[in-house]
Amino acid sequence: MSETQKKPLNTNLQANVQETNNFIKSDCIIKSHDLIEQGFKVYLLAQGTNSPYAGSNGHLDATNSVKALTNMFIEYGAESNVAISLKGTNLVVLDIDRHTRAKNGLRSLKQAGINANFDSEVFETTPRQGIHVFYRVPDDLDVKTFKHDLMDGVELITDKITVAPSIKSLDGGSIGYQHFGSNFTDANSMPQWLIDLATNVPTNGHGKHYRQAKFTVDQYWQMVLDGFSEGQRNNQVASLTGYLFKINVDVNTAYQIVNKINESSNLPLVDKEINNVFRSIYNAEKRRRLRMKGGSE
């Protein structure tokens, strides 16, 4: 805050008392202290924005010291937006945008065969109708290896995040972030479908490369009996297809097997999606076999 932005000293005792009471009762201050008690490092953003204050260091100022944070509020104002650093917390945030009809993360998830339900999760709604879902990273996964851009309107955030009760200035008014569920520290572990999305590796070509998630032979037979599971269908199709190729099942037979299982699933993938996944694994298998033979495509 520049010298010209700082408020002049108020010599009215009653006004000073009222201002002090408002400062102490600030929702942003109360929430930020609660976040520190939960073990998070907190920093401040300019009121109504996701931008750091001019002259501050943004997320580099994140602190778990109540005294240091209180001094920040004194300098920048009691209604500053609040953000936390995610680094070292073992938490990630699934950011689902719903800004426009053309960019809808929930629709993208559904089109990918993922019908996620966030009712039992710790999440916050954003001023632009988005959703921030907080998840705990399983101990055997390295957050540094995760993809960030998962699909259109769906991003995985691993560094920092603005949280309630922060507000955003929109269209001449202000809309706040809203918190649902318990504390961030009580977030559920990442579901398998999100792990699969976060650990998929893009190719240099068109489309996606589907990581062939590890399933046991027993699990493959379970797919034959029960069909593909909602929320894991794409990756189960990819993994089973790769397994069939590795045991030298003819490509046409493998395609028929995968299609048959998909048809028996409670919520089958559309033909286009099955074909995209199958083709991706088939092409990857061709490249693998050529490398083994020392050939080229």
C-alpha cells in the first residue's frame, strides 16, 4: 500500500474504537487465523481480486505466524482476500470452471465418462460458479509429477489457492467464495479416476495417451463379469486393451472383447470414446513392438 493509499490517523476516540472492533471481528482475519491453526501458511491478496498487493511478494509471503499475518492485515486492510500455500500440505485442489456454456468442466468430466459426486467432499464454490474440491494426495504419489491441465475446464492446482471468505469484484458488485464440508485437513483421498487423470501423460501427437493403470488379472476378469466401473471406464478400457495386446490377442478379437464388456456396463461409454481409447493403446502398442524389433514407423 502506498503512502497515498494509507488512511490518515483518526483522532476521534469513538471512531477508533469502532474501527478496532471491526478489525477484530473481520471474517477474513478470523478465517486466516483458523487456517494457521490447521497448519497452513496464509498470505493476503488485494481485496476483491486474486492479485497480490503492489509491493508484496504474493505467495512468497505465506506465513504460519499469527503475528506476521496480523501485521499484514494492519498494513493492507482487514478485508483483504485470503489465500493459502498448498506446497508441503499433501493437498491438491481440483478446479472445475463453469464460466461459460462453452467452458464447463462438469460437462467435460461427464463426456469423459466420469460422473463425479462432490457432496461428501471438502469444497468451495467460486464467484464465477466454479468449484474447488480439496483432496489429500496418497502417500505413494509424487505431486510434482501430476498433470495440471486435465481437460477443458478442469485443472489440478498444486501450488496456491484463494479461499473463502474472499470476494471477487464482478459486474459492479462483489461475490464471495463459499466453503462446504469440514476443514481442509479432513479432505478425502484423491479418487482413482482423478489419480488416473493426473498421471496420464500426453503424447506429441493428437489426442490423449491413456496411462495403462495397473490392474490384476483377477480385476480384469471382474471387468468381464461386471462391466467397466463408473468413474474409471476410460482407464479400465485402456488398461484391459493393453493387457490383451501384451498376451498377443488378435486386434479384432481384443476390440470385440472390449466392446462386449462396455455394452454390459451400467453406464457404457459411447462408441466414439471407446474407439479413441482403443486406437490410442493400439498405436502405442505398435510403437512398442517396433522399438523391440529395432524398426521404425
